[in-house]
Amino acid sequence: MESQMEGPEIIAGWGAGYSEIIKENKLFEHYYQELKIVPEGEFEQFMEAMREPLPATIRITGYKR
């Protein structure tokens, strides 16, 4: 019997990781530039802030019977 640590599943599984996410979208940038809600001189700073990852939160609640 094959153990869980052998075989192709482990190669393509959690240990393989994820490819880098490209945080660039020209249509998104164009949309916000056309809205003119961000001053022209601050647009690049706005886009840098938008590329920052958001924090992740996990909530575990109790269960009563």
C-alpha cells in the first residue's frame, strides 16, 4: 500500500505552492482614472495601496446543544 507521502499527489499538492499573483489590470486602472475620484498626482500611490494584500481573518464559534 502506498503511503500518503508518496506519489504524484504530493508533488502537485499543498507542498507545490501557488504561482505569483499578477496584481495589474489596465481596465481597472482606466476605470478609476476615468472616475476622477483620485487626484491625478496621487493615482500611482492609490494603485500601490490597492495592490497590498488584505488581512485574512478566521472566526471559530462555539456550538451548544
